[in-house]
Amino acid sequence: MTKAEPMLKITVFYGSPRPGGNTEILMNEALRPLAEAGHDITVYPLNTLKIRPCQDCGGCTKTGVCVLRDDMTAIFAAIRAADRIILASPIFFYSLSAQAKAMVDRCQSLWSEKYLLKKPIPAGPHGRKGLLLLVGGMKKENAAHCAEATAKAFFRTVSVPEHETLSYGGIDDRGDIEKHPTALRDAYEAGKRLAL
């Protein structure tokens, strides 16, 4: 990217409750090339935010607006403005963390806006792309399947038509991701591709 080209707005949802853990290490490596290129990066540490679970009240079906008022208000605005969205989560019981899932569930209002009111989020001049980062202790090949399916539905709902997934199992103790032979390099390269 040359200096004449506009910066991308990168919105990052960090779903781990553990600061400095494997998910954050992987996320930071994916963000490194984006920061080096001067893009506008905002990280939302979901564990520190006030996000009530979706109440399935139907309040958003006619307006596309969630009736709850909490930190999701800023997140909705960030999702709308983003050129690129990164979702980083540990895998807990085959799924996204509770912190990440609460944020995803609250995007029901954006689902209503897109599918019921026929008002998808515009692509913008740079299009919209995503990156999913998953880290878990379980070594089974299908350990990330449910988390990835949930994230795919999230990306589709927020009008991100394409995303890349990096998923690593058998990563449990703090710092294990740094011992993986390719994970950090994979994340750095994925971050570079996200800006294309």
C-alpha cells in the first residue's frame, strides 16, 4: 500500500477472557502488518465490555435496531463503518467463547435489518472482508467446526461476503501458540492478505 492510498478501517473483536494468552498473541501477529501499513485499527476486548445477551424479544424485527442499550451501541457503529473485521476467540466446548457469542447473538438486529428490511450494510469503496482466528486446547480435527459455523453466520449477517479462517488445536497452556511451527507466520501473512 502506498501512502497515497486511503487507510482501511479494521475492527477487531477479541473474545478471550485471558489477557496475553494464545488468542491475543495470534491476533496481535495478524494485526502487525496492518499496523505497519498504517491502517486504522480498533480492538474491542469483549470481556471488558458491558454486553447483555440477546433477549429474543423481537424488538428489532421492524426497525433493525436493538432495543437494549449497552456497549453494543458502539460495536454496531464500528461494524457498519468497518472495511475489515477480525474475530479472534478461544474455542470453549467446541464453540466461540461466551464473550464472543454474546456479541454475535446481539447482531440479530443487523440480521433483521438485512434479511427482513432488505437493508444490508453497504460494501463501501474497499469492500468488506473478514478474518477468523480460533485457538483451542482440543486436538480433534473437528474441534473448531461449530465455532467456525457460528462465525460464518456472523460474517454473512454483517455483510462480510468472504473471510479466511486460521484455527489451531492442541494449544492450551499460555504461550503454546508461540511453539507452533507455523501459526505466527500464518497469522502475519493472513493479516497482509486482509488488506488486499
